[in-house]
Amino acid sequence: GKIRFMADGSAEYSKKLGLELDLGARGMGMRCQRFAMLVDDGVVKSLNVDAPGKFEVSGDEQMLRQL
């Protein structure tokens, strides 16, 4: 009950965060960059955004280190 996973099918949340990724040229439309966010009582404590095609800072091990 302490972790919330959220879907963003229309990329509206991603756009508001400034984390949208336009993959229209590849036929995939507007997507979200790969990221993980630690939020405590409504306050963003960390935001880890991976570079395109990478999986280095948004994984579980990195997030657990930041807790």
C-alpha cells in the first residue's frame, strides 16, 4: 500500500511533467520518457529520468538507495 504505479495512456501527465517523448516518426505516438519519481506526502523528493534507450537511473535498486 506504499507504492503507487500509474498509467498515462494519453500522455497528459507526462506532458504536464515535461517528460513527454514524441515517437510519432516510429509510429508509436506520444509517449513518456522512462523515469522514476519518489514522492513523500505530495512532495517530489527525487526524479530520476533515463536518457533515451537507457535504463540506468529509474530502476528499483536506484530508488531503494534513495529511500
